[in-house]
Amino acid sequence: MSAWRERLQVDGGTTVTDRQGRDTGALANPSAVGLVAVIVAATDGEPRALTVQVPGQAGGRSDGLPAGPLVPEHPTLERGLRAWVERQTHQRLGYVEQLYTFGDRDRQGDEPHGLHTLSVAYLALVREVRPGGPAEASWRNWYRYLPWEDFRDGRPPALAEIEAKLLAWAGETADPKLRRRREDRLSLTFGLFDGAWNEERVLERYELLFEAGLIPEAQGQSGAATPGDGAVTGQPMAFDHRRVLATAIGRLRGKIKYRPVVFELMPPTFTLFQLQRTVEALSGTNLHKQNFRRLVAQQGLVEETEGVTSGAAGRPARLVRFRREVLLERPAPGFRLRPAKRPG
Amino acid sequence: MSAWRERLQVDGGTTVTDRQGRDTGALANPSAVGLVAVIVAATDGEPRALTVQVPGQAGGRSDGLPAGPLVPEHPTLERGLRAWVERQTHQRLGYVEQLYTFGDRDRQGDEPHGLHTLSVAYLALVREVRPGGPAEASWRNWYRYLPWEDFRDGRPPALAEIEAKLLAWAGETADPKLRRRREDRLSLTFGLFDGAWNEERVLERYELLFEAGLIPEAQGQSGAATPGDGAVTGQPMAFDHRRVLATAIGRLRGKIKYRPVVFELMPPTFTLFQLQRTVEALSGTNLHKQNFRRLVAQQGLVEETEGVTSGAAGRPARLVRFRREVLLERPAPGFRLRPAKRPG
DNA sequence: TCACTTATGCTCAAAATGAGCATTGTGCCG
DNA sequence: CGGCACAATGCTCATTTTGAGCATAAGTGA
């Protein structure tokens, strides 16, 4: 886009020398761009993300998200992403949406040259868990990395310790203004001080833990305290991939409320309860069963099929399928999920 | 992030030669990254975007959004954006959020080398319209560029012609499948064939017009028909900035429904009706006045001040201010706007 | 003071929610 | 084969939340 260069001169910014070698593709201000994918599936009522093994710092390996650099051969960002994912995991992607572009130089501990490294993150939803693919690719329950986000079996046990440490972090500052600010954030994100837990604020919670030094990946950052063990603050991931995962979860939790995206995760036919389990898995909360099915019914999200389940205990459930037509109808529906007092 | 390079080799991807000149900052797969800002204000009940003059193709100038390349001196993407905006428009930014990263090579008519040019777009909301700054920077009513999006005075007149052309476009294909698909999209986005108009689908509408060849910026694309004149399909912008603007409007229209972001556009004190006008300006629809104020009141979004308006016709209105505390309260509120049958 | 205009208060019916209780089919177990 | 346990489904009911209007209050300008 040569107009950029014109602009540069017009605006008096960095001047672009014209002697740059065009054949080598040298640019005035190059950046390295990476593509990262959070690939989500939900099987057996558990939310899963596809992970790969990434060489760690000390020669070990750690979990990471499928990722790779954007190269000129990629016609678009999204196509590039699909290519990397298929190569690394043999998983084909269906629904894909862009998530966020991370480019924080301070944070990622990048190149020393002052060059930027961006990561364009995507969220993908897939139906089936393909067991094949490279051995290093595997599906993991996403709460393994963010255990404090799962309220389906009541308040996560890890939260007690986390809260204690967060309170200590808020209290360790002398500046009353900063302290007040920290407390407000604790209230907003973790529901402390009589605040409410908002299941969409996944990223904010992660960021807060990061700042408070409770995330091992924060090591090497300024002012990071000693992180707790993984059982409490979750298993680490390579790079800042946990942050990317947190972003994805937060986005997905928000989106299922107003767009019928859950169906991207469901098999062709399913029961209403399986659907509910999936929504619950994503949101990390339990829903009122009867009301959930009333909602789904009145929104016309599904239609019945002939089939019913069998074999399991209890009355067989009717199999339904997603009504694609809803996409063309009224304001695109979703679920306004509201946690139930009692599970089930 | 040298780990990327390791990954590359591990995965058998592009090999990185090690002889690259580190001092020049050469990268294996460099990309040019641009930063673009949609800066929004709402004064006198009109939604405005800050534009700058950009050198056009034929030596002329056209409206564009403040933008500039990401350079190594920028500590973060957002800081880089703020720097460019301040230089180009003398406008300081308050609320800023990332919008989308555009990287479609096919579309932007980029570099011939096959290098990628990404644009990371941001949405910024500002309170006051600063008249100062370079002469080329000016506030423009955003419906100037997307006239079909404004339903405040009833159905936009431009829509009739647009719909006719879109129908023609859908009908011009022989393939019945493709035709059906086009019609579905028309229904979904423009509410044709008995569909509903969803004010959030700004981008989808723009994309559709683009594909249908009704957008002058599409010139040079394959299969583009002759675009209509600007009075109907709006004034063009440089590059793909109209697409960026459409993205911003769609995002903002969605966001005001569940986050109190409108207040970023309001002065310190304002009347409820001014607030309503602002929401209406953004959403392009009219709201029921009494219900709007009931909503605002019961959500506790504002608190009264001593002041009242004067001078204007009619009963003076009480001045209110945003209650910042709501940010810490219940699920973060916003406006669920629902168009009123009759304006006012 | 009257006419006009905009701000505010209030009412009412319809729809959407949040919680439970009641019933209906199935697989299983004596 | 009768009865039980366990889910799936149906339905009720009290609240809230919407959507639409009618009515009244309080300034401005003539």
C-alpha cells in the first residue's frame, strides 16, 4: 500500500528511504505477525481447547495453542490460520472469528530490536473432536488453565486462596489511591467486597492475577511476586497463550447470549439437555432446566427429529436439530443465561 | 520472540536463515502494520467521526481516517495509535478499544511483493469536539458515508434505489444456489423478503454493497459493476476506511446495549433527552422517550445535579451526570434499545 | 395571559422471567 | 411382572420487565 508511504512523508513521520531492496521485500517498519487459534469443542459436557506441545524455556515442553507466523503465501489472515492449524493438528476448522490482536511489547518479552511482534488471535468452534493428528495435539479441558472460572459445581475451591492472595496484593500498597483502585478491580472482576461475579470478565480476572504476580508466565516482569502453585492458579501455557485463551472464553461467554453459536459445537442432532450442558460448560454456571428448554423452544432455535435417546437411565429424550432458519429470522437469538439458585 | 522461529523449524514451515542482518531489523516474514482510528463524538445529536484528508489516486484528496504505520518507537499498538492521532488531528483520546485487524490481501490492493499489510483498527470515543488541529482534520457526520444506516427520520430515502440494485444483483446470477444465498443475505442484512432490519449489521450491509459493486472503492475488484452515485451509496473514503467505519458503527451499536459507553460521549452534565438523542444518533433509530428515561432511571445510570437547562423552548430539563459507581455494580448495564413505533 | 413546547409522572396490558410442582416414559431390580 | 429410580416434559404462578399512551407541569415567546 504505497499510500502509507506518502502519508508518512506528508505527516512528517518516519521517512522512508527509497533505496530499499524491493525484491527482498524489505519494509520501512516491518513487524512479525503471528497467528494463534483457540479451537473449542465441547464433548461430554466439558469445554475443551485444542493444544499442542511447545518447546519450553528449560528444554521442557509446555502446552500451547496452535500457532504460526503469517507468511506471504497466506492469502488472508484467516486462511493462514487455517493452514497452520491443519498442519499442526490435522483439525479442519469450520466457524472461525477473529478475537483480538495482541501486540504488547512490554508484555511478551520480545525481540530486543524494538521490532513489534503481533499475534492475531482467532476463535474457532468445531463439532467433532478428532482424535487423530500429531501426537502432540490434544484436547484439554479449558478450566485446567483457568480453574477459578468454573462454577458448575459451586464455588471453585481454588478461589478461596486466590482471593486471599489478591486481598494481600491490594493491601500491600501504601498509596491509598492505588489501593482503592485495586480494590475496585477486585470487586468488579472477582466479586469481592460485595461485588457480583460476571462470568464474562474472564480476561480481566486473568489480567488481574497476572498483575498480582499469581501467574507463573508473568515471571521476568517487573514487580511480580512469587506465583502460587498450579493447582490454585491453573496450569501455565506457553507464551501468553493463557491470556489468549481467557480472551476467547470471555468472548464466547458473551456471544452465546445473543447469537446461536453454541450449535457450532453440537452434533447434527442432540437433546435439549446436552445443549444445556454445553452452554453450561462454556459459561461455567448452571442453568434452570425447565426454563432453559422453554427459552430454546420459544426462540425457535431447534426443531424435533424422529429420534430419541435410549440406553441411559431415565426417560428417553427427544433428539432435536438446530433450525438454521432462525439465522434469517427476527433479531438473531441466543441465550440470556441467568444462573439458577440450585443446580439442575 | 525467538520461539516463533523454533516453532517454524519444528513444524517444517518456512525456514529462517540465520544470516539476517539484525541491525537492520530484517525479519523472515515481515509485514507492514498500520494503525487506524475511528474517533467518534456526538454533538448536537449527530454522530460524528474525525476524518483527515488523504491524497487520492488522481492527485485529488479524499476523506480518510486518522492512521499511520506502527513503528518500533511505539511501545504498544494503542500508544502508537494515540501518537498518530494526536499528530494528525491534535485530538487526545480517552476511551479506546481495539476493533478489528484487517489483513485481506485480495481486497486492499496492496504491495505486489506478496507482503502483508495489516491494519489494526481502533474505536475511540471522545467528549468534546476540538475545533483546533490541522485544517485537514474535520468532524463529519458518519451517515455521510453510510446514508442507508440512518432511520431516525424514517426509512432512508437512499434505500429504495439500493434495494432495487441489490435485487438486480441477486437476480443476475444464473446459479439458483448462489441466487438463493444472495437473497438470504439480502433478507438478513437489508431486511428484504420480509426480513427484519437489524441495526447492528452495519458491516454486513456494507460488505454486501461492496460485493454487489455499489461501492466505488470496489473499483478494480473482479466483477464489480458500475457503482451508483454518492448520493445513494454514500461518500467514498480512502482505502478501505469505510469498511473500518462500518465495523466501528456496528460494534458501537451493539455495545451501547450492554455497556454504559455512551457516557464517554457526553459532557459532564447533560439532560436525559440529550442522552437519548446521542443513543439514537448512534443506533440510527428513535426510541420511546418515557420508556428510555424509565430505563435509565431504574438502571441507576445517572444521578441528578442541581442544574437545569434554560433558554430553550419548553419546560427546563434537569441536568444529570453519569453515576460512575454503576461500573462496580450489578452486571454492567447499558441500553436495550428497541425502536419505537412513532418517533419521540 | 394564551399558545406552544418539552420535561416528567403514571397507568395498563402484554410478554418475559424465575422457581417449583406434577406427570410421563424407560431401564432395572427383585 | 410390579415397583422404583431417574430423567424428560408439561404446566402454574407470582414477579418483573416491556411497549404504548394519557395527563400534568413548567418554561419561552407573542
